[in-house]
Amino acid sequence: LYKQVENRLKRRELLNRLARRLSSKLSLEALALDIMQTAAVISNADAAAVVLVDPSNESRFLQFTHNLPGEPLPTHTGQLPAMAKQAFEKQQVVASNRFGEEAHASPPWLPVDIKGAVAIPLSTGDRPLGVLGLFTFERPFSQSHEVLNTLEAIGRQAGVAIENAMLFQRINEYAITLEERVRARTEEIRRQQEQTEAILAGAADAIFITAADGTIEYANPAFTALTGYLPEEVIGQNPRLLKSGQTPPATYRDMWRTILDGKVWRGTLKNRRQDGSLYDADLTIAPIFNQEGRIEKFVAIQRDISKLTELDRLKTEFLGTAAHELRGPLTTIRGYTELLLARGDTFSPKESKKFLGYIHEQAVHLATLVSDLLDLSKIESGSAFAITPETINPRSIFQQAVAHWQTQTTIHTIRLVEPETWPSVEVDPARLKQTLNNLLSNAIKYSPQGGEIAVTVTVTPSSLRVSVSDEGIGMTLEEQKHIFEKFWRADASSTAVEGTGLGMVIVKHIIEAHGGKIWVSSRKGEGTTVSFTLPLTTGVATILIIEDESSIVEVEERLLAMEGYHILTAPNGREGLELARQHQPDLIILDLMMEGMSGETVLKKLKADPVTQSIPVVVVSAKSALLNIENAFALGAADFMVKPFNVNEFLGRIKIALSK
């Protein structure tokens, strides 16, 4: 009796300890092992198993074992053993000491030499979860009511703990799934944000985004390029900092009325840059709505249309000028022809010849004007500018042009400064004459007080350089920026010299069609010099290397010399700028990291100088940050290569830059 009481107390203590442990465990595997070990001790069993049935599919269950030979698959599909099925379906303890005789109904991982077995249902409330199986190998299983009742209590306790663990497992799996979804969605949003930022950063138009009250929250690089304001200088500010005071207030009232009404506004404003200069802005503002349909932000896109506005003004001015240019010759031609027709027999042969000379002169002037208009139409349409090059010695063309224009003026002295030896050039003779006639005509017209006009011809290693200089009215730096623009004239006042503003545009296209360059230098009141180059027939491309590392200079010089290029080198920015102006190379290779004057400063000066601004510059630098590359291109670089470079890529990209 004492032994029975001791066993009963021992089973109760084990049961209490199990209950405490089960309440603290959330791992199904650890939970099942604790249940099996405790139940085996209480029932004096040799082995145990826990089978949890999938509630959505009773043919699929999860298995855990203790002291059974072999390792069953954690997840099994099939039929429950007969005893287990009975315990699971009837929710009652089933015991048998003839298990070995029924082994054919058991799964293959259960040994056939099992003697006794008991199946305890695992459940919570009325919901069955699975079965706890206990086994003996060589002796019968004790089927006392006390043991079975204890095992049944273990089944109920275990059922609650297993359900909690399964619930925790499902919550954990859901949390992991949710976390993965959040991570994937966050990554998708990040990619979309990066894509949007890349689109905004790469946009050619200036874009800025404001809050609903107009406070600027974002500005792209094009905004900085247009206005001069860095993003950090405008974020938190109001767009009114761009106001010039020259846009009618009614325009702003209409703008705000439209966008606050949730509509897109389009219009033009006269805005002011950070440096105080004005520009015409074509502006589009669109509201951005939140989920509640309220305006949350505004996105504004503006484009500088100053050139278009100026071009429209110049076209209007050109129409008036062209009409005047046509009326003058036509009046002369009509007047003298009508005079000759009506009273020709009253004039002497000398007078008639004089009148015919006037008619011929004005007809030639009209033909020139029509030719200029036809050339302009080709330029405007983008069609090829026709040239018919021939290999010639151009000396006679220059001599004839100087001699002809000297006969057209009595207050100017036109002088030709010739080289010692005239080289051969591949040029369209008619177009070269047209160029010289235009430049000499301008030199005479824009030096109304007379003076010397010099046509200076020099020879460089790769080109013929021509400069036409006068002592006339000259131009300011601002006026020089416009000299190659259509319809623009240095003096467009009512008292200005005659002209359509087409000549220099056409001359520029003629020179560039020959592979040459053209530029202008002038001082107001001191005269103007227009210079151009023409490639020599036998010349090779000249490349200037501006680099302070002598070893790198030697490598680049040897590579380029092997390709047949003529090489110039400069160890610093100051000497590089001097050589660039003096020789006007076909290409410049520029390092950014140099002592004294930085490569960025050199690039700015090259592109600001009319003599060198058209020379392509290839930056070769160890500065590989994206900001350095973008800044170089913004300053006018034709290409950017990072040191160290691949030899074949280096030579290939130099050829591409030269071809452009």
C-alpha cells in the first residue's frame, strides 16, 4: 500500500512539473519530447511517439519519437495506426498488449517486437489534435485505471500546450511572412524611389517640388543649372525668390487660382537667377493629391525659353530688315530700268552704261541675299550644307578678295599678311570666297570711320589659320556671345548699317562643314577680329596633353604618337591654356588633379574663351566619383576616362572625340 501511495505521489509530482514546463515551452519539438519522456516515466514505458494530425487533411500528420529505432520522416502522409486512429476519433485512451500481432496495421518505422502499447488522445476542449503513443518491448503494458487516468490527464494538459505552441508557430510563420512581404515591399518602394530620383536627376528640364504652402522640398540638378541655386539653398524657401518683378501680378493670381482648384497650370514667367540675370521660363505646375484627395504637394517643371523668345523677336526684326533689304535694290533696279525704257534715247552711251552698272550691282546684291536665304533654309531644315571641296593653293582666292574689296572703299586700307609658304588645303573655292566676302564686307560696314583691315594668314602644324581684323565699332563680351545666332546684328538700331544678320551664321556653317573652327574677339570701340581655321590636306591631328605627372604624360604621348598624332604637352593649367590659345589643337587631354590651377578651372577657362571653346576636351583623371564625372560633363567635357585606363579603350575614345 505504501508503495502504491509513493507511486501515486510520484506520478502527481511528475504531472505538476510537466504542467509547469509545458506552460513555458513554445517549440513543438521540445514540447513533444518533454511530453513523451514524462509519460514514459509515469507509465514505465520503453518508448513513445507523438503524432499531430493536420486539421485540414487527416491523412497528413507530424511525428515525434522517443527511444524508437530509426528516424521517421517529420511529416508523414498515410493512415494512422489502428490504435491511434481509434483513440483520435473516439477521444479515449486505448490500450493493448497484443500490439505485435497487429503490426501489419502500423507504420513501417514502428518495430514489430513491441509487446504492449497505449494510445492517449491529445485534445483541447472538443477539438482533437493528435495522439500520444507509449510502448513496451518485452512486457505487457500496465493497464491500471490510475495509470491510464494519469496518462489521460497528460493528454489534456499536453493538448492545451500543443495548441498554444502551434498557435505561436503559426503567428511566428505569419510574422516571418509578413516581415518578408514588408521587406520586399520596402525594397520595391526603394527601387521605385531610386528610379524616380534618377529620372528627376536626369531630366533636362528644371524640376522642383513644393509642399501645399509653396515651401520647396526638392530641386533637381537641372534646376541648379538653370537658376544657379543649389538644392540646399532653396529647400525650405519659397519659389518667390525667383521673382523678377517683371511678370504681371495677374499671372500669379491666375496660377494660384488654377492649381489650388486642383488643375494643371501652364504659362510663362520672367524669372531671376541667383546671379541677377533674367530668363524667360515656360512653366508647368501640377498638384499632387494624397489618399484623401487633398492637395499635398505641387510639382513644377520649368524650361528656359529665353533663346526662343529672343529668336522670335529677331525673326520679327528680320522680316522688317529683309523687306528693307529687298526694297532698296528693287527700287534702284525698277527706277533705272523705267528711266531707260522711257527716255533711253536721251542718254549718252556713257550714262546708259552707268545706269546699267547700278542695275547690275543691285541685282548681284539681290542674288547674294537670295543665296543667303537659301543657305539659311538648308541650315534650318537640318539638311546637309553642300560643299564641293578641291585640293588647291588658296593664295589667289585671298588676293582676289582683298583686291576686290579694296575697290569698294576709299576710306579703308585692306592688307593681306601672307605666310612664307602657302600650303594646300581641301576646300570649296566658291564657299571660301563667300566666307572672305562676308567677313570683309562686315569689316568695312562696321568700321564706318575707315582705318586698316588686315587679313592675316598663318600656318599651324595641322591647319591654315585666317584672321580678319578691323578698327571699327567693336563689340562687348555680351554681344560676342550672339554673333553666330540667326538674325542677330551688332547694331540693330534704326541708324544701323544694312544687313540681315545671316552672314555670320552661314560663314560658321561653311567653316564647320570643312572641319574647321571659327571664333571672334573684340573690344567695344577698338575693333573686331574674326578668325577661322581650315584643316591642311597633309596635316595630322594635334593633341594637347595637360598633365602634371610626367610618367603619365610619357605613356599618353607615346601611345598617341604611335597613332600618328602631333603631340603638345603642358605640365600645368596655366601653360596648357597658353598652348591651347596659341596652337588651337584638335583635342585636349586634361587631368583634374593638378597643383596650382585645377583641371576644373582649366576646363571652365577653355570653354569661356572664344578661341578655345570649340576644342573637344577629354578628361582623364583618377577622380572616379559620379559627382566629378557629372561636373566635368556639365562644364563642357566631351568625354571622361578614369585612371588607370585600358590602352585600346583610351585610343578608341580619343578617335571618337576627334571625329566629333
